[in-house]
Amino acid sequence: MIHYVAVFLSSLFMCSAVYAGSVSNVSLSTLSSTLNQRMVLMRDVAEFKAVHHLPVEDLAREDNVISAARNEAAEAGLDPQTVEPFVHALMNASKAIQYRYLADWLATPQQGASAQTLASSREQIQQLDQQLMTTLSQYLLTGSFSRDDLTWLGSQLNAPNLSKADIDNLLHALTQIRRAV
């Protein structure tokens, strides 16, 4: 009888390890895809702001994004305080991408710009941010980010105008995120 219990428990352990590994792989893939999608939207944001002569930085908007992210983090089971540096890194990378587009367009002006509305872009960004919080929460259920996870994730972040420094800042901020206690 003890032999059967030992076999059952070891089988259960192996299944849970396989499940945790597959969840983390799916979550990492979803995380990289969502981050890339969010960064790709910065072209539309920059284009709208350029056409309408709006500044890249909008501190009131940033405060709203932080507040929303804290709420989404709490709903997803994350510690809102630990998510804040990640959201700052996201916003800093987003602004840097916008500035890079604007600098390129100064040298080679856009012809026939057809940017979507800022409200539409922001709605998409908000949905992606919610998906990020959910994905991060699911991933952190399986543990924390390993060096290999971060290396792989960094290699997958390939949105246009996203620099190595932007990626490094995002990855560092990811390591600070914790689940709520």
C-alpha cells in the first residue's frame, strides 16, 4: 500500500512540475507578445501627437496610468507597490520610442499621416496593461523570473525603436514585482 501512495505522490509531483513549466512558458510568451504589442502602439501615439502638436509627456495622464495599474495589479493578485517601478519603466520606454519616432520624422517628414485617435490607442494600451497584470500574476504563481527567463524575454522584445537600455530597464523592473500577500 505504501508503494502505491509513493507512486501516486511522485506522479502528482511530476504532473504539477510539468504543468508549472508549461504555464510559465505560455506566460512568458504572452508577456513578450503583449509588451511588443504595447510598444508598437507608440508609433500611432507619436503620430497623433505630432499631427496635433501635442507634447510626448503628459504628467496628468501618467498619474492616471499609475493609478489604474495599481488597481489592475491588486485585482490580479499583485502587490501594487511592486508593480509601480515596472509601470514607470513601461512609460519611460514608451516616451523614448515616441521621441525616437519624432526625431526620425524631423529628418524625413511623414507623408499623409493617418494616425488613429489618441483615445483609441489609449484604450488598446489599457487593455494590454490589464493583460500584462494578469499574465504577470499567473507567471509569478509558478515562481520568480530566472536569469534564463529574463534572457529569453529580452531576446523577444523587438518592437521598433525599443532600445537595449529600455529592455534592460523593463526586465529589471519585472524582477521587483511580487504577488500580494
